[in-house]
Amino acid sequence: MNKGITRVSIVTAAPEILDDKDMDALTVRALAARLDVQREAWLGEAATRVKEAAHLHDEGDRRFAAHLDG
């Protein structure tokens, strides 16, 4: 059953891995396996999140510049 990649699923899966093994075992590959997702899907999702964060950062910069100019 694919649990999917969500903040909650990651926060839930990470301690499970730590309980089962140790800190060195907590990797993207281990999280992807625990969440039953392909590593490539994980990386694609991560890339999407980075793009979203960059967009928000750019929007914040634009608003701040407009505030200074206003």
C-alpha cells in the first residue's frame, strides 16, 4: 500500500526507521522504501517542493522591493 509522500508520512516514517536501526540508516532510500514510493518519485516530489519554495522566496523579494519603493 503506497502511503505517499506527505509531511506527516515522513515525520511518522523517520522515527520508525530510527527505532528499527540507527541514525545512519535514516536515508532518502530508506524513507522511500518505508513509504512504498520509488526513489525517483521522491526526488521528483522534492524538486517540486524546492521550486515552490523558490517561487515563494521570489514573491517575497518582489513584495519587499515594492514596499521599499512605495
